[in-house]
Amino acid sequence: MATSGKVIRCRAAVAWAVGKPLSIEEVEVAPPKAGEVRVKIVATGICRSDDHVLQGCFLNMNFPVIPGHEGAGIVESVGEGVSSLKPGDKVIPLCLPQCGECIFCLNPESNYCLKSLFSESQCLLPDKTSRFTCKGKQIHHFLWVSTFAEYTVIPEYAVAKIDAAAPLDKVCLLGCGFSTGYGAAINTAKVKPGSTCAVFGVGGVGLPVVMGCKAAGASRIIAVDINKDKLAKAKELGATDCISPQDFKKPIQEVITEMTGHGVDYSFEVIGHADTMIAALASCNMNTGMCVMIGVPASGSSVSVDPTLLLTGRTWKGSVLGGWKSRDDIPKLVSSYLEKKFNLDLLITHTLPLAKVNEGFELLRAGKSIRSVLLF
């Protein structure tokens, strides 16, 4: 392409400091170095984790930064040695890489990768430099993907090539929200047919958990949220019961235990608050129950738990990107979407131009959106 090997000037939403709205700026995006690809972003979802960045409560953050991690786009150019991608390929940038070489990538039962943010800072690319500059200043990357930019540079092993027929304004959700929730039910919990489930928090990640529980054949799915509009959406997507903690005097774990006899088989926490983590854990069966933690807690937070909750036999698990091996499995999820195995479209409540990114965050904070998708 004409732009290959050259610096590209384009728009991006930049977070200059904690607590400040995003600012639409012209940024310079350098060409990809060896092992990197430059991607033209077509669409990106707004996820709660992006809001955590703006509030300053996300792990290991450096400002200024270009957030965004739930995108889809088209490869513009590739750096030296890149063999799995070429210009024109449709792709999903991966917030969880798959280097293919570390002990986790080589384990078929693991979907973690040592190149991920829990093991290595992703504020700069692997060579410890940035490809973004604005007004003469270096701008940091976010999770190596920074999808709130019209063009972004990403390591090859953090990009998945997908079906050329995929609508990018829909499948962008597979970069984080949908895959994380749906996979937590299917892969992490391995929900069994006829089982009972409770989902705490039914937003852009919690609703896909409901969809995953339904797909797995759960007989009862209890949606828990304080937002009645979200509960209505959960019902539409397969929840059998919808409850709000605000409607009860007693703790919600007691309500769920009474509703089900001895607690649910599987509970999912999709909020990231200490109190709801404990409530979700206490809501599942004391011996055979499994609680899956999906919500990302604020950086530095801790949970105090009564050990008896676990001593009786409960399982408490975490889940990263729904247990999917990112480069291998995200393209398969795209194919499943194209085969109409699940409907992502129901999760997208708003589409906005990049210039209205702050409006998208206001909708998220007010609980008025499930997913807002920004279109470039």
C-alpha cells in the first residue's frame, strides 16, 4: 500500500491524565518494526476495563495512553519476518496474546501467555518503545492493541486473522466482552446440561455468560443486577429468573440459596467488587458448587473470605478471555457467529463515531448501554 513504511497521521482518542475525558487528537503512527503489524481499525467496542484506565484503577498504567482493546480491523502493512498476516487481512487484535512458545502456550489446557499484562507491561511494545506520538510526546500503548486509534501497531502474536466475510462492526466484540463471558460458561465452568447458574452483573460480559449457560443446556439461569433494564435484556437472552439485591432485605446469597434449595451449581461474578465476589461464592452449592471470577477488580484491591466457604468443597476459579487460546480460537468464534450459532448483534445498543467516544463512556457509566461500538 502507498502508506507502507511511512508514518501515518490519523485520529485517536488519547487519555492525557487520570480522571480526564478522552481527547480526540491527531497522532503519528510509526511503521511496524520486525514481528509487528500495523492495523487500520474499523470498529471498536467500549468495555468497562477502558473506563478503569480512565479512572486510574487499571493494573500498571502509564499516561498519556490510547485505550481501547475490543477492536476489529484490516492489516495495512507488516514488519520484517511477519509470515501469518498480510496487508488486506481482516483481523481482531488480541488483548491476551498467544506467543506460541512459552510454557503456557505449549500447554493445550492453558490459554494464558507469558506475554500477557499479568506477566509483562504492555504500555510499550516488546522492544520497550512506542509507535505513537502526539504533539511531540510519546504516547503509551494499552494492552499492546490501543484500538481507540484509526491505526495501531501490534505484535504479530497479538493479532488473529479472521474470515474475510466477517462484519467488523459486530465481531469486534469477540476481542473481549463476548468471548470472555461466553467462554467462562463453556470452557472455564464447563456448565452441564440441566444445571443451575447465577450470573452477578449482566452487562456486556455478563450477558454473554447467560448466553453461554443457555447454550450449555442449563435448566435455570438466575440473573442478578441492580439495573432493571439489563435484567430485561438478560431475560431476552435466556435468563429464567431476574433478581435485584435492592428488592430484598436479606443478603442476595441467602435469597439464591432459598430459591435453589442448596445454592446454584455455577455462579459467575462479572462486576469486580469484593462484596459481590463473596456473595457469588456463597451462592453456589457448598460442596460441588463452582464460582468463576470474571470481573476485573480495581488495582490493589483485596478480598477477605471466610475459609469455611471453601473448606466444604466449593471451587473458586478465575477466567481470562473465557479460557480461549486467543489466536487459535477467536477465528473459530468468528466462524461460529457467521454460522449463526450465537447473536452478537443483540449486545450492541449504540453505535457512535470516534468523536463521540466520551458520550459512549457516559452511557456505560449511567448503565444505559450494553455495548457501544465506535465506528471509524
